[in-house]
Amino acid sequence: MLSFLSDYTEGAHPKLLEHLAARNLVSLPGYGLDEDTDEAKRKICAACGRDDLQIQFLTGGTQTNLIAIAALLKSYEGVVSADTGHVNSHEAGAIEYSGHKVLSLPHTEGKLLAETLKTYMDAFLGDENNEHMVRPGMVYISQPTEFGTLYSLAELTALSETCHAYGLPLYIDGARLGYGLMSPACDMSLRDIVELSDLFYIGGTKVGALCGEALIFTKRNMPAHFLAVVKQQGALLAKMRVVSQQFDALFTDGLYWNIGREAVALAMELKAAFVEKGYALYMDSPTNQQFFVLTREQIDRLREQVAFGIWEWLDPDRAAVRFVTSWATTREAVDALKALL
Amino acid sequence: MLSFLSDYTEGAHPKLLEHLAARNLVSLPGYGLDEDTDEAKRKICAACGRDDLQIQFLTGGTQTNLIAIAALLKSYEGVVSADTGHVNSHEAGAIEYSGHKVLSLPHTEGKLLAETLKTYMDAFLGDENNEHMVRPGMVYISQPTEFGTLYSLAELTALSETCHAYGLPLYIDGARLGYGLMSPACDMSLRDIVELSDLFYIGGTKVGALCGEALIFTKRNMPAHFLAVVKQQGALLAKMRVVSQQFDALFTDGLYWNIGREAVALAMELKAAFVEKGYALYMDSPTNQQFFVLTREQIDRLREQVAFGIWEWLDPDRAAVRFVTSWATTREAVDALKALL
Amino acid sequence: MLSFLSDYTEGAHPKLLEHLAARNLVSLPGYGLDEDTDEAKRKICAACGRDDLQIQFLTGGTQTNLIAIAALLKSYEGVVSADTGHVNSHEAGAIEYSGHKVLSLPHTEGKLLAETLKTYMDAFLGDENNEHMVRPGMVYISQPTEFGTLYSLAELTALSETCHAYGLPLYIDGARLGYGLMSPACDMSLRDIVELSDLFYIGGTKVGALCGEALIFTKRNMPAHFLAVVKQQGALLAKMRVVSQQFDALFTDGLYWNIGREAVALAMELKAAFVEKGYALYMDSPTNQQFFVLTREQIDRLREQVAFGIWEWLDPDRAAVRFVTSWATTREAVDALKALL
Amino acid sequence: MLSFLSDYTEGAHPKLLEHLAARNLVSLPGYGLDEDTDEAKRKICAACGRDDLQIQFLTGGTQTNLIAIAALLKSYEGVVSADTGHVNSHEAGAIEYSGHKVLSLPHTEGKLLAETLKTYMDAFLGDENNEHMVRPGMVYISQPTEFGTLYSLAELTALSETCHAYGLPLYIDGARLGYGLMSPACDMSLRDIVELSDLFYIGGTKVGALCGEALIFTKRNMPAHFLAVVKQQGALLAKMRVVSQQFDALFTDGLYWNIGREAVALAMELKAAFVEKGYALYMDSPTNQQFFVLTREQIDRLREQVAFGIWEWLDPDRAAVRFVTSWATTREAVDALKALL
């Protein structure tokens, strides 16, 4: 059975397992106060071109989103997101469980545009009754988006400026950041992400790690006693090494970027093959997630030999489907899929 | 200055003050365990044609909504509401603060229609990933709605049946229930509300009381230890009498219904006068809230002599505005307003 | 049946009802943005000898405590309280429901002493693992305490200084403040309360009002958008007048203080009578709550003619019991009780 | 530098890393819906002598505690714990953050005894005002305790019976369960834990895993939609394999028990050596955590060559200290430490 189900169906890139094994018997203090965690942070800082970033390693994406958002918002504030944002749709209400409304705005190909935000903020600020409404307290986006699309540097710059004009911190969910920044269609670098955001995370789980995300505060804006916040959320690993050692390996010799580049190249091949065979794109994604429109008959036939996800039924006979590549996707698998189309 | 700003700009209907004064020196135990509270409950039960209702008096509408919703939902569930629902728009995130998402669906003249709910539920239940989504756990509507419109008996019956087909309790916000049920356009009675809902509240604050709402569980479905829930939310009055004695008076000799009938009659006069003068209706409301479209110049001119609310700016020059009548609105005030149009 | 059950068994002091009635038909905007609320605030400010206090009217004591505490604490902080504190024992977990631990310390006659706090803080700050513990973020006390006892000016000054030495705001629950400050045993004034606390509340419900408490920030330290916080908690009254007009009356011609003085005088008589008859004091209270030790037989006999509360069973045959006076307690009732002892 | 700081200072037992590597490239669906997770659950069930257990793998101890407790309690309930319980003291308020009070009772050598619980419950149920108090909703204990001590089978049976007599589920924190059950002083088996508790967890992080705990519902009592609950808390791993594969290895060929047995044997040697040298025991622990009383001078001297934890300063010159063994502790290290005493 071929699998293009997701980018989290295999374990870790072998180099990560090797590094975990190599450091396994070194005695390290717990909770992230150890030299290996420091080393991983240094390597991430170097990749970001900054030496003053504040970094907290966490386990998964939803956990990272909820901790980042809950830590920044005041009780009466909500987080602005495109309606397609992961925090709005697929986190089982984690943000609301922490007490905050997701203020969802219409998306544009999965993105939240600066002008959409501006229109919303002007209406909010002009409303006589806005003390009875949820106050927007920060903005959430994902790069690449849940549809695999990318903000251009111009779009992200405009959004960042708009956020800051209204006093809103900008938070970027980088669950698949490696696949985004390494797309040939991407015109920005990690340093742009650092400069334009107030906090963001570099996703590990979907880019080669067994688990782990690196939450990064870019403006010395990590809240006081953040360790206690993380602990309180049940998110502080006793053996932080399991995440930090994997990040150390990911940011050694450019592994993180190589994983992204190769998976996106295979995704582009796969997209070209679908298009050539006459399948319609549901969304034109330049990253490792590809969305097509298939009929029920096509879905049933393909699913006999390939695992992939159904994103949404468009009508009783047609669905948007998702094919995903990752560090673990082989050329052989892509070729085999192409032969099945 | 004339005021049509809202239905909570004056104190209490005089009969309520009289009853508070008459009972003032009677010694009663606290927290609702008193004979006056029992008496008020009996009168409400009689009006509802049922003797097995479970009733909790609370202070205000947002408080009632959040307690009702938080008490019924499990942690991973959300409340379905029209996007124009009070819980979604004007409660400063009270529902989310209690941990739950408001699952907003498109409204139809302020109403949530059965078919809108059905389409949503079928999509939710058919989604492969719905364990990662907020599970709908109950439905919230208001009668009359935030736009003053009314569900017909057929609409409410259809919605109730759809809710129950999916296992969702139906909760009705009756902040202005008296103004709704007494509208000439209303084809249902309080008994229909009782039968079709799982819980609802009869609003006091906006229908003649200084404060107070009566939250009513219609199916012996009040959660265990509900008093502790109310206490925990900071909503348990030591002197429950302040609310229950007012409700006693409201449900003596049909006062609650008389208040509703008279205020709606004045509102209908007011609407007719606006229409006659050529003003456009923003929403055709058969209850005590009336919505018109006015130009900025008209607004500025009228506001010199009349207080009323701006609902929403439709464009830079035109706004939807709201005029509200209540038990305290006099014929003289309506006539004076008409003369100003 | 005589009642010494509590100070919330009757309605409102007649002057409050009179003032509500006198202002009943005046049209006022909602939510506290009205002239009557402003007037009540001015009178409270005058009584406090300050013109820069920030005041929010709320409905009840638990509500006030939870809003005050939740508004000041960060998510990882807790509130320090004597273990006998109302927030620790009799609020059904309202503070914890808002996400915060009550850090309970041993009481001394219901009081939290400066040295108790100091010992605790030094241990906390000296603990290597304190990032894994709940961080103390503020201090809660009540004056008078839950046992009717009073902090002396020296005790309160020492506690306030200790709080501030550790950066902890001091919050004073004044549910019965009028009965405390008017005790002959009290050596402090309202102005001392204002100066030594960071926020406190003047209780109305137990000192003559139907409902209502005045939460007061003494250092221009009301959090931003506090109205939204109050709304979010379901605590913002549409008709704020119901509370503010009562406070206006309470702070007109010293009514609040007269109520306190007279009720305490009757309580002192009552205590003297019990003592004279040989009953043991459970706690020597100089305010309107009196605690005695009674046998089961004495309790059963007295309860035939008098309502009073059982505080705690000390052993199977003896209980601490509570007798409370208020503005509504008459000399006749006290004389009748004395005759029964 | 020798380290007896804790049982989470090294990585994973080598057999766990081997198993992770062996299964690394197998494609598995996410979120625990995979065959490897099923296999780990089967092995745990076999060890428990039951085939109907419901198991959820989680990442760490605090996370497991808060999810277990929040999932079982109603909003107005609290969890009863010894005051020394981890949930009461060292989880940064995670339980309270989820909305629930920890109802702490006096411990007996770190344990909560049945009679302590009984006394508390009888007082609670007999209190006239208990609707104003936090209702006890479940009981939390740890086996072994935070002091390394063990409940005997008789003590645990009595506690379990008392819990159930009052309708309280019993939850056992087994962060170090392997070190407890393998102590020569332990007179119970894993099957007793299963039978006497309503839910418990088998700790992985401190017993050989990089991360991971197995939360086990023993009575088909896993709440509905528990996956959504876990997701909502940010605790659902996309690659659940990282935990389940480690548990598979731990429960293959009795590895989990061997780790426990060997570490406890070394701890017993270490205790004997301290005692022989005349050091006082702070607590007489039969498991892998050992507590002694050392002077400041002894601490300073030893810390030059050995890492260990300071538990609590008893007076300015003496502290309770903790030495911990684990699967990673070598005989050489124990011998070296003994030579330093």
C-alpha cells in the first residue's frame, strides 16, 4: 500500500535517531535546563541570523498553538484567524478551552490578507458597543497554510505592518515551515519570518522528527515565568532532550531544509502528473500538500492501492482530496502513484 | 430628550417596586431557599401549564446564557448559534471564557433555520476528521431574535425536531420573550416554548424588572448540584428575593404579558410612522425593537432630540439604527417622535 | 420565630427602596455609564477621602472576589489566603474555576498575619523547584474576618508592608466592612483601608442593600478594558442603577456607618448576655457575627424559637454556632433572645 | 560528576531506542489509530491480566494527571489528595488551571489513609452549607508516593473501599509504578492496582522511556470522545508511535519490571550505606527515591562530586535531600558514592 496520507506516518529521519542514540547515556538535568537544549537553541538562532531569540521546545502543533495564544492574550481578548486556520477548525476547541474566542475572518486561498484584517479592525474599533465584543488581541496565520499555499513576502509584510499598526502581535504557525520555505515558489527566508512575526514556531513533527516543535519569541517578548506556564499546561517534558536533540540534528548541516526541498520536489512531480492526466486542482499548492478534485469512483479505485485523505465532499459525487509528501516519501512511491493515475 | 435607546433605560415597573417594599421586612433564608422564591416559581409554572419545571433565578442575560450553556456542554462540545446570536457577538466572549466554542452558522433574518442546522450536522458527522473538531453539543436561539424577528411555530417545531434528531438540546434565550409572544405576528404560546425547548429563560431585565431572569429546565434535566454551579460562577444571590419577588409580581394578573403587549403596540405605531415617512426598514420586526436605515444627516438631526442606537454602519453615509420600546415608553413619547420624523 | 441566621435575611434598608423608587422613571443609559452611577462613585470617593478611585459595582461577594482575583492574577499565579478565608472555603471553587489556586496558610483567629506570610514567601522563594509550584500573585484577606474578628491597624499595616515587600497586591474582602469599621474595637478608618490595600470592596448585600458590592481599585490599577472582563464573567448589569442607586443612598448622611454601628451595638449586647449566662465563646468577635459553643440539647431547644446557623460540629455533642445581627435586627428581637437563654 | 539527581536524567533504555529504530520506516496512521499502538495496548493488557482495559498514551506525568482529573470531574467538583501529592504541590497549578480545586488532606508518610478520607467525607456530608463548598469528586494518590513510600495492599484496599463507599473514583498516579511494585517491601501486584483503582497510569518517562505514560481506565469508564478531550488539551501526539513503541518494548520480556527491580536493589544498597555511616533517614523509603537529612556542610562537600536534589530546608543548617536511582544507574556509580560518604 502506498501512503500519501500525511507527513506524519513514518518515524524520524534516521539522522535524528542516530543523534538520540549517540547522546542517550549522557546525564542531563530535566525540563530543558541542559546543555543539549542550549545547543539546539544555538543552532536555531544561527539559522535565524539572530542571537537573542527566546525558544521553548514543545511536543506538538496544537499544544504549541494553544500555549502561544493563551500566553499572549488577556482574558477578554481573542485571536484573529482565517476561517480555514488550524486553530479555528481542527484543534478540537483547544483555544476556546483555554478561554479565548477564535475571531475567524474570510480566507483567500487559505490566507488572511492585510486588507481583510484592516476592514475587520476598522469596523471593530468604530463599533459603539465594542466593549461587549471580544477584543482582537493577536493574529494567527500559518505558513504554508492549511491548503499548502504560501504568503508572498509582500503579503506577509503587509499583514505584519497592519497587525502592528493595530497593536496586534503576529503569530505564525510553522508546522510545515520547512516545506514552505523550500518551495521554489517561496520568495522569503527564515529571517523574514523572524523579522515580520512576533512569535512563530518551527515544526518538527511534520518535517522529520518523532515529535517536537520550537516556539520562538522574536522580540524578547517571552512572558515571565513561561516555564511555569508550560508546566501548568502539562506540556513541560521532563526529558526535554527527546525534542531538543532532534532539533539539534535537524539544524545540523541544513538537514531541515534538505528534507523540505526534496519533499516539495516530489510533490511538484506528483502535481504535474495529476494535471497531465486531467485531474482538476482543488487548490494550486506549491508545497508538500497537494489538493485535487476526484470523483467517488476515482477515490474508491485509487484507495485500493494508495492511502490519501478526503478533505471535504464538494457534492455527493466529488471530493477534494489531499496527497502529502514528506522526508519519507520515496521516488519509487511517486513513480508507482503516477502509474496508477 | 426622548429615549428609544433600549428597553433597560428605566427602573422597574412600579408594581414590582411595590411588591419588593411590601415583602421587605419579612425574614427569609438566603440563596433561593425561601417561600417567596417558591411562590414565584409556582406562578411561572402555572403560566407554563406545567408543575414539574425546574427554575433558577439569575441576574442578567449573559450570565444566564453562560451558566445554561456551560452546565449542559461537555468540555469538548460547542454551542451552535446563528452568527448574529447574542452569545456569538455581544457577550465579550463569555461562552469561550467558560471553555466552549460558539459554532456559528449563517442566519436567516436573525434566525437559525432547521435546514441550516441539518446541513451543518450532516457535514460534521460525515467528516472523517471530526474527532479533531469541536463537537456540537447544543443549540442556542433567541425568541425574538437580536433583530426583533420571530420564529413561527412551524419554524420552531422544525428546529426542535432537527435538534432532537441529532441529540442536541435546544436552548431558547428569552431576554425579550414577553415582547415576542405578545406580538400580533406571533403564532405560538409560552406552552409551545416549554414543549419545544429543553431549557429556556424568561427575561425580566428587559421586560419590567430591575434585574433578573428565570432559567427554566423543561425536562427534569437540571444538572445535579446546580446550586453549586451557580455559586461557582459568582451568580448565586444571597438575597434571591430581589429577583424572585419581582418575578412574582410580573406573573401576577398577567403583568408580564400586558407589558409586552403594550410595548409592541407602540412599536408597531412607530414602525408605521417611519414607513409612512419613507424611511427604509433594515429588518421588518414585529416586536419591540425596530430597525431602520438612516443617513448620517438624519441621524445627526434626530439625535439632537432622541436617544437611539446605531446598530451598524452600512456605508460611510448610512447606518442601520435601532429604536426600542418598553413598559416605560409612553404614548406621549411616541407621538413626540412621530412629530420629529 | 426570631432570626439571627444571617445579615441577608431581610430586604433593603427602607431608605434604599425609597431612593430606587424616587429615581425609577429617570431614563439612564445601561451598564454603568449613567449619572446615578457617577453620583454613587462620587459619594464613595468622598467617604474614602480620595477623588481618584476606580470603582466597579457588582452584584455579590463571590462574584466580586472572583472577578477581582482573576483580573489581577496571571495564569500561573495563585492567591494567598488564610485557610479560613471565604475564597478558600465557601465559594464552591469559584476561584479555581477561574483557573487559580488558593494558596491557603494557617489562620490566627481568622486572620493572616504578616509573619505567616513572610515565612511562606521566604520558603517559596528559596525553593529550588519553585517554577513547578503555583506562584503567589496576590493576597486575600477579609476585614472583618469570617469569624467576625478584626485586624488591628498595626496588623494590617504590617501585612500590607509585607505584601508590598514581595510585590504582592493586597485585596481586602469587605463584605461586612461597615460592621467592622464601626466596631468599638476597631482602630482604623476607611481611609486606612484605602491606603493599605491595592483593591478592596465595600459590601452592600450584608449591610443594608438588596444586592451590590463596590469593588474599588485604590492605585489607578484597574485593568484595561475592565468592563469587558466584567461582561465576560456575566456580571455586568444592564440596569446598573439597581446597585448604584442603593450605594448612593447608603453613602448619603452616613447611613452605611449608622447601620454598622447599631448592629454591632446589638451584637455586643447579645454577646454579653450569652457570656453572662455561662456560654463559652467559640471566637471573641467584636463585630456583628457572634460565635458560641452550644451543646446539642441547647441547640435543639433554642432552635424551636430562634433561627441561627451551625458553624461546625466540634464533637458529637457540641457545635460552634453563629448568631448575626444586621440593620434589620430590632431591640425587641435581642431582648426576646436574651430572655430565652 | 556522579548523578543521583533524578530518574529522568538519561535518555531511554537502549532496547526502546532499538525498537523505535526497527519500526521507524513502517507507515502508520496518526493519532494512535495504528497497529503498533494496538500492540502496545495488548501487551499492557496482558501484564494486567485483563483484556478490556481502555488505554490512552500520553507524554508526561502532569499532562496525564490533569487530563485524567479534568475528564472525570464535573465543574463543581475537586480532587482529594494528600497535601504532599504531586498534583497539590509540583504541577504549577495545572489542576486548578483546568478549573478544579485540589482538596488537600494531611498525609501519613506521603500516603492518604482511608480513615483520613472517611473523617473528611463525613464532615463534608454533615455540613449544612456544603453546597457552597467544593464537592469532592475523586481521589488522587501516587504509588509509590512522592516520598518513595508504599501503600500496603491492606491500606490500598481500605482506601479503595472507602472511596467507593462515598462514590469517589480512585485514581493512582504510577509515575514510578515499576519502582514501587518491584520493591521487596511491596505486597501487591499490578493486578491489584487494576482491581482497586478506577483509573491509573503506568509511568514510562521515569522508568526507562524518553517520554510517555499509559493512562488506563479499568472499568470501561473512559469518557466518550476521549480522543477529542486529549486533542483539546494539546496532548494528542500525531506520531503516537513515539510513545506506544516504547511501551511495546517496555512490556516485552518483562523489561519494565527488570528496570524497576534493579534500580530498587541499588537504592537499597545506597540507603544501607548512608545508614551505616550514621546519616539520618528523612523518610524510610523502600523504593528508588531515598531521602536523608544532611547538614549544609555535608551538602556542600558532597555536591562537589555528586548531583542530588535538595527537597526541603528543615532549618538553616539542615536539609532533607533526595538521591534517586534508575535504569541508568550503574553499580560503579553506587560504589563511587559509597566511597564518598
